[in-house]
Amino acid sequence: MKNSYVGMGCFYRANPYGLVKTVCRAIDAISGDAVIAYVYVGKGGCASDVFIMPETEFMNIFL
């Protein structure tokens, strides 16, 4: 059974994204849709800039 939610502060892995860590859930000011903010986790645990993706798309890719 798939998870029905995205955990904040959790690590997720999927190709071609690699390892990412979720930062927060937010609402897009223009569309009103839920988005997930995440960072790429690089070698040695270094985090990248913050990126956003619609929550439904994130769930389809990572969960």
C-alpha cells in the first residue's frame, strides 16, 4: 500500500532525481495548489538550493 502523505524532513529516492530531502509543504500563491519544497542531497550530505514541485507530482514520483 502506498503512503497517502509526504513526510517532512524525510529522505526519498527516485531516478533521475537521486536522493532528496523534503523541507516543507506550501501553497502556491497563484494557483492555490499544494507544493512540496525539497533539496537534493549530494555527496557528504550537502544540500542544494530549495526546489518546489506540485505535491501530486512529488507523490507520483517518490511514493
